[in-house]
Amino acid sequence: MNMNPKIQCLHRFAALLACAWMLFPAYAVAKKFDVEIDTSQLAAAPVDQPAPSFPDGKMRRGQEGWVRLHFVVGADGQAIDPIIVDSSGGSLFEQSALDVVSDWSFEASETGEERANNTVDIRFEIAGERDRATRNFLRRYRDIVHDLYYVNLDKARDQVDMANDFGGWNLYESAMLCLLNGRVEGAEGDEVNELEHYRRALALSNRTALDGEDRREVISRIFELEFESRQYGSAMVSLQELREEPKSGAHIAGLGDKVEQLENSIASSETITAKATIYNPCDCDAGEPLWTYVPARRDFSFADLNGNVEHFEARCENNRISADVKTGSRWSLPADWGSCRIFVFGDDAATFEFIEHGEDTGDNDVGRMAVVSSDVVDR
């Protein structure tokens, strides 16, 4: 039987998995652990950032976690108002991150302004057990790859749901499980969940778990999904990330028509209508559902609300605004606020349109972007 071409990347992963992944006991007692805080996406300079504690129950059972946290640095330099953007491993890891963030301090602003656009990734990892997979996970992974290879989607869905119930025990497994979910969702035609799983897989993975051609294929697919849903601001970020990948020229060339349309649309005065779905960022029941987005324009409004879409907050480099979400109102982010990120809150699976309005001032100031050029890719 012919192989589904969409599964070629995943099939390579399976072969790699069979040859290279080391095995470790599922319930090994962990004696040492690392908690790493990535400060590359901060608008303020850290003064004191004590690390969160590794949840005791998780550490003893050898489970790892990851949390992406967004917060505001107040005028006094203290971190306030944290938002969980995404996570893996369950609510105990989220709570550990939230418990310590109020103790973080940064250099106070000379102008007395808040610096509201700060993102950190926190990785809770067991020392000596990275980039390994349990025998049970390896078996489930191979079964799902086999079913996708032979386009047995019903069985692949049953298998991946079972794997989700077990979860990824370490971050290596979690990244591969997110990738599997993305493949299954894509094969079933659910592009909303496909995008969510691929984004999480990319954020969770390191160069051992996802690198080379496989990494370029995942980023390319994320770009395509963002482009198709007209989430043009996020698509520009993904395009930047793809361009920074070595040997990505063929992928960028293959996306040429979409890249040209994307750049022309943002530079024009046409209205951009992004399709948005609120999701639960935690792989648990405790997360606060949200939709987050890097806007391509500074003027925006909402339309076509389906389900409970409650309120939004726009957090920029040195200011922020928040309001209830309602149709018929329009908001603007001043240019001197710097780069921004939008958070929309409501019920899981609620949908809406995020309208980005162009500007036609007659002085070539059309469609000014809220995304700034930076060496840091803020996802």
C-alpha cells in the first residue's frame, strides 16, 4: 500500500525513534532535577528570578513539565498579573510557576511605565533522564505511526487518545506526543487543533527531539495553518523563525506565493480578518481558556462571536489596555507602545473574528505592524 505523503516526516521520526531513543524506567526515583528559565523574551532586565520548585510528587515519580508564562513588570520592577500561555505536565507545574512569579524583580523603569510584554519558558527536567522514552511510550508511538502510514485513521485516533490519557512522562515524550496529535488532527481535517498541537510540539522540543528537515517541515506547516486562518501577525513570526533555520531555502521557496500574499496584505490598507478559537492552554482541567496573538495591525475590533467570548487584554512593551469583547467597538494601540501581544479570554472552543484594520493616511503609513523586527522570536 502506498504511503500517505503527509506522513513521510513522521515515518522518519519512527525510524529515528527505533534506532536512537534510549529507554528508562517509567517510575524511576529522581534524585536531581533542573529548572531552567528562558529570559530571552523579556522586555525588562532581571534582578532576581528565584526558580520555581519542582512539584514534589512529580519529581519522585520522574515526570517533567514545561510552562510558558506571560506577565507584566510594574513600575516598581515587580512581576505582576501572570498569564499561563501554554504548558505541559499538568496543573502542578503551572501552580509552581505561578507561586514564585510574584517574587521576581526587574530593573525599575526610568519613566515609571509598566513593561507589559514579557514571556518566559520554564522547563522542569530530571537530571540525567532527558531525551529518553519509556518502553510503553515507544510501543504506542510505533503503533500510531503504523496506523497513519497505512491511513487507518480510526485506529490512529483511538491509539492517540489512549496515549493522551497516559501523557508524555518527560518533555521528550510530550513533544513527540504533541507531534502525533498534530498529525492525527491534520489527517482528520481539524486545522484548528492541528495548529495548536504543532505549536506546542515546537515549543516543547529541543534540537534532539526535533531538528533538521523535520523541524523545517513543522514550522512550514504552522506557517501554512496560520496563513489559512488569516492570523497574519503570527504567520510573520513563523516565517521569521523558518528563515532563521539552516537550509530552509527550499521550504521558503515552496511557500513563495503565500509569503508574497502575506507581505502584500499586511502592507496594504485592506482589512485582515483572523479566524480565532479559544483553547485551554493547559493539558489539564485547571487552565484558563484563552486565545493569544501577535497583531499585525494596531487598530482592531471583534466580530462574529460564537460562544462565550468575555474580555481581552493587549499587553505592549510599555503599556496595556483591557476591555470586554463586544462587536461595534474599535481599539487602537499607539505606535509608541512598542510590540504587543493580544490575549482574549472566554470558554474553551468559543470562536470569533479578530478584525485588523488598515490605515490609509496618504503618507505610506499603511498597515503599520505591531510586530517589531527582533532577534527574538516571540511565539
